[in-house]
Amino acid sequence: MPPLPEKTALVTGAASGIGAAVVALLCAQGVGEFVLVDLDEAALDALDLPVPARRFAGDVADPALWDAIESACPRLDLAVLNAGIAQAAPIVDLDFAQWRRVLATNLDGMMLSLRCAMRAMSARGGSVVMTASVSGIKAEPGTAAYGASKAGVIQLAKVAAKEGAPLGIRVNAVAPGGVDTPIWDAVPMFRDLAAEHGSREAAIAAMGKLATPLGRYARADEVAAQIAFLLSDAAATITGAVLVADGGYSL
Ligand code: NAI
């Protein structure tokens, strides 16, 4: 692998939360160039970066977006496939359109971005990290769509690791437990909890104490550092791994 200043890094879901923290960390590590993808065009444009970045505003589940990225960015060295949405409903109340929306973003989008990354790495090798979730490992009521999508991401990463190995491409997944990011703000249960506790910070703290042995949720920069480790040559012999980073929640 070339040194970081010569590397091009793809990050999806780059405009917020874990993705934005990964972008900030890779900047600090001196990455050469970015290819950034997010649905939120204004937030993507607002990222103030010290290195060149090609920004693609669009839906990761849209094959046309990936056709455009593939022709504009024939070479990638690093990829953090991270865009995702949350959703919660018991199966008996699950609306099929909601199910499709979650599976489309979290799994179809992951396959399309993975395919693009592996094609763009096939000549020189590379390193991919996919953001799964502990919900893809541990069953909880209400997580059917989200958990199924993330279980799919974990298996996708393992298959990709086997296919990528002969090409010098490592593929790993990170499976965080709760992380304090804006993803929670769209979850009705969380909004109720924030109202009950008086602030979103208090609600995050309360959720962290509930079932996580370490007693708190992670920060986005902590997950970014775990992703950066898997991306880096320090993890050169690691592929097909799922780094469960959940404060002990799944134990
Ligand atoms: P976030 O909501 O802060 O960031 C997600 C980003 O993805 C946003 O900028 C959003 O605009 C973008 N995005 C959403 N749908 C998209 C689409 N169809 N196409 C392109 N971009 C899209 O959330 P967070 O927490 O940073 O999430 C990142 C990843 O981490 C997700 O895959 C999520 O499932 C996963 N995760 C998050 C956890 C948490 O507690 N925050 C726990 C475990 C996993």
C-alpha cells in the first residue's frame, strides 16, 4: 500500500456522525484525496477540508450514482462504507415500504458501494471497512429491518474478504453498539426519552447506562479511530473480521 498522502479514500455517509469523524481523522492522518458521498448535499458541501475532495450528493442505493462515481474515480485505496439509517418497529407493525427503505439504504447501498470500491481497488489492492451494528448480531424486539440489514452487511463483508484477498483487498466490518450521533434524532422512542429527561444529552446518557456494561455510549470519534485501525496497515493481517465495539452490550 502507498503511504497515506498518496491514498484516495471513499467515505459514504460522510456529512454527519461517524462518517464525518472518519473524514476528520483521515485528514489529520494526512490522506491525499477524498471521494465523499452523502444524501445531504448542503451538509456535504459544508465540510471544510484541507485536501481535495470529490463530493457526490445522492442516494447510496441508486445504481446511477455509483456508475457516475466509477467513471469519475477509477482508483481507490481506502473505503469506509458507512451510510445508513435507523428504524424501529415490531414485525407485526412493520410497514413493507419502511422495510424496503431500510434494506435499500443499509444493504443495497452497501453492496453497490462495496462493488464500486472493490472494482477501483482491483489493480493495486486496498482496504475497506463497512459499518455494521451490534444489531446485526444481537436480537432485540423492534430491530427486524435494521438488524436484518446489518446482519446482511456482516455476511457481505465476510464474502468480500474472501473474494478480495487474492486481489490484495482487505474487507472488515465494525459493529458498534450505541454511538452518540444525529441518527438517534429521527427515532421516535429517542425523542420521547429526550423529552422525558429534559435533553438529548441526558437521554443518550440514560440509554448508555441501561444495558451497556461500560455504562455509556461511544463517541463518533472513538468509532472513527477503530475504523481507522482496521483501514490501516496496522491491521494488515486482519480481513473478514467483525470488530464488535459495543461497550460489552452483546455479552
Ligand atoms: P448519522 O445520521 O449521523 O449519519 C449518517 C449519514 O448517512 C448522514 O449524513 C446521512 O445523510 C447519510 N445517509 C443516510 N441515508 C443515505 C443514503 N441513502 N445515501 C447516502 N447517504 C445517506 O448516523 P451515524 O450514527 O453516523 O451512522 C453511520 C453508520 O453507523 C450507519 O450505518 C449506522 O447504521 C451505523 N451505526 C450507528 C450507531 C449509532 O448508535 N449511532 C450504532 C451502530 C451502527
